[in-house]
Amino acid sequence: MVTSEATPFAKTGGLADVVGSLSPALRARGEDVAVFLPRYRAISLDGLTRVYDDLPIWLGPVCYSASLYQGEDRGVPYYFLDCPPLFDRDGLYGDAVGDYPDSHLRFAAFSRAALDLVRRIFRPQIIHCHDWQAALVPIYIRTLFAGDPTFFGLKTVLSIHNLGYQGLFDGAILPDIGLDPSLFRPDSLEFFGRVNLLKGGLLYSDALTTVSRKYAQEIRTPKLGFGLEGVLSDRADALTGILNGVDYSQWDPRTDPFIAARYSPDNLEGKRECKADLLDAFSLSRENLGRPLLGIVSRLVGQKGFDLIEQVAASLLDEDLCLVALGTGDPRYERFFTDLAALHPEKVGVRIAYDEPLAHKVEAGADIFLMPSQYEPSGLNQMFSLRYGTVPVVRATGGLDDTIDAETGFKFEDYTGEALLEALRAALAAYGDPETWTAMMLAGMRRDFSWQASAAEYSALYRRLTA
Ligand code: ADP
Ligand code: GLC
């Protein structure tokens, strides 16, 4: 696995959960898996073993000197690229000022180093790359190293976790990342006058996957293809949708160490205590225990549909309910939620932060989980919510559509505030009828979205490729 994120080492979103839990699930099936990650500043070298010194990484005329470290998580070996000028920084992709301007160099060096790892340390049959940050791996294999016997017979898989992030750069960067400028053409890396690394990965990988069946269809249409629908349609035969799983060793109210009380479908008692604890955490009165409590945990970005909540905030808060939101991201939405809490301090609690324990408390303590995404490749939070008996209200897109049905939650189709409000009112009405509500909670809690089935689908794909 070549990836820019994996739990427990580096995380900004669901990609980290996926690689961090798919890998041990594959290992449990007998696959010999290793993961390759950049060594960001937050990853301590304590406990890691240095396995390669002075690895030269050439990018065009420039050479970086790097080392490789090895660690382990749940039996899976992890290799880390230590290259301080590129990765010894506070953020993964950027800081308070914005995205790092040299990320093409950072992830080009990382992808080149992945090929050195393959050459020198861990020789796989398949390199499974994730998102644009690893898309240069198949590109290098098919261009710079075409004809290099090291890579003969080796297959590449590229997983798309989010087509909204493509690795778009100025057309002039190709020599800086060691690629021939002749690749700047429409049937290769050129995309509307810029270089598109994800596009290159889509063209040069042996197989493509994305993280739900519905999203695999949606990205072949102009509406959600982000300009790559043509490339994806041409490669439809190579593209499979495999739904993400949930790591129930981390996300289960029976065992969750972060929540105020444990509970299960056999005994829901503890959930009320979790709700009280959540109200406390957001400084909302415990007098609200009887009211429906809505929860949000999210990157605060356009994809997640917060403009719909903006549109209907006033009507939403006319209802007899409370809302708690945890997230960071776009200043526009951070401000929206902060202002909303300032305007309705008795009903709305907001935490602008990345806070893992609090994310667990929201999953456990809320009654309803809100995910009105404009698009959602898979989404994990709605599946976490099901396990915690927190009924999801979602937009019927991507993985949300594939995982939520009328027995377990509420869905709306149209991307409008009206449609969101209607679904939410249906949820509030159901909440008002304890019998219906408990049945929905239990139906969701009993659904199984563990990695087992999805890991088996990846194994089958690997087998097809190596047959
Ligand atoms: P995405 O990858 O698009 O952000 P997912 O639903 O796949 O969406 O995964 C999001 C993951 O990130 C979940 O594990 C969620 O709990 C976590 N997460 C998102 N925002 C926060 C936050 N502010 N604090 C803690 N965890 C967060
Ligand atoms: C992306 C998507 C999310 C998905 C995650 C892991 O960040 O936005 O829907 O669950 O990747 O695949």
C-alpha cells in the first residue's frame, strides 16, 4: 500500500481509517501486506528501526537524500520515508497559511521512494496506490521505468477515495518531477492546460477501484466526474466499486474507551449517559436530555453539504432540538457554525477542532447523525453512527446511498435545503414515537459493515490481476 495517510500514524480523514484497517484485514486473510507512508513530523522515530541510510531520490536535476524506517501496527509492517526537507512539517498537506506549494515535489519524491522500496526491501506482486499522492507510482512505472525489468509483471491498483482532489499543477512542473515534457498531452497528464496526476494514475494503473458501488457509477457522469468522467468511462472495465468497512475494534459502543458508558443492542441503557455526557461536553443543559440531539463530525468543506444547513438553519432551529458539531476546515463553515452557536447558545454547541475522543462521544451521545453531503465516495461516519444506534439523515449519494435504507435511516435525493428539512422532519417525527425509534436504532446497530467482506473483494481483485 502506498498512501499519504494511515491510522494510527497520520490522519486527516477516512483514507487513514481505510488503509489502517484494510491492511490488517487483508493480513488476516493471509495476504502479505506492507504499507509505505511519509514520515511526517507528528510520527515519532522512537520505536521505528532505520532500515536504509542515504537513499538518493532524484527528481529531475535535484537529488534529495532520505532514509527508510520500519515500524509495525497490528502485525502489518510499515515503512516510512524520512526526508526532512519535504516532510518534517506540521501538517500533512498544508498549514494555517494554506496548501504547501511544493506538494508535487513531496509526493513525487515519495512515489519514487516507493519504487526504491520495491527494488531493495519489500518486493510485492501488486502495488496498491491511494489517491493522487501515490498516482505517480503507476505513472513512473509506465514512463520513466518502462523497460526496467524490476517492474516486469508487477501490477498496480489505484484507489480513488475522492475525485475532488486530483493533484493539479502547472504544466511546467514535469521536468521537476523527473518526467518528460512530452507527457503534457491530452491522452496523458495534460488536463485543461494543467498537469493532473490523478488522471495519469487513472490511465497508467492496471486496475482502478473506488470506495462504493454507487460512487463508481457517479464518477462516470459529468455531474460527479470532475472532468475525468471521460477517462473513467473509457476505463470502466478496469474500475470496481468496493465499499469501505468499519474497524469495529475502534468503533463499537460495547468497548469504546472514549465514551461515558458502554452499551449494545441488548442493553441500550448506557446511551442515555453518553447523551448526558455529550451535552456536558458542549456546555448544553442536561434539561435537553428528552429532546432530539443532532450530531455532526466532519471536515468542514463544500463536499459535505453544509451550505444546505446554512440555507435552512433558521427553520431547523425552530424545531425542538439541539445540535452539536465537531469539525475544522473552510473558514466559511467554521464561521457559520461558530455564529450559529453564538446565536443559539442554549441549542447549539460547536467545537472547531480535530478531536478524536470527542468524535466518539458525538457518535455515541447523539440521537441523529447529519450527513447531507453533496457527494460522498463512501463515508465512514454514517456507518459508525449505525453501530452506535445514532440514526443517520443523509443525502442519497455515493456510499451514503449504499449503506443507509428505510429501516436504518433517512435519505433525501435533491440537493436542496427543502429536501434536507423534509428528511429531518421525518426523522424527528419518528423520534417522537419511541417504539419506531428503538426499532430503527436496533436495525442499524445490527448491520454488519466490518472489513471482512470488503477485504475479500480486494483479495479477489488481486488474484484476478496476478492470475
Ligand atoms: P472524509 O474522509 O471525506 O473526511 P469519512 O466519513 O470517510 O470522510 O471519514 C472521516 C473520518 O475523519 C472519520 O474517522 C471521522 O471521525 C474523522 N473526523 C473528521 N473530522 C474530525 C474531527 N474534527 N475530529 C475528529 N475526527 C474527525
Ligand atoms: C474520502 C471520502 C470519503 C471516504 C474516504 C475513505 O475522503 O470523502 O467518503 O470514506 O475517502 O475512502
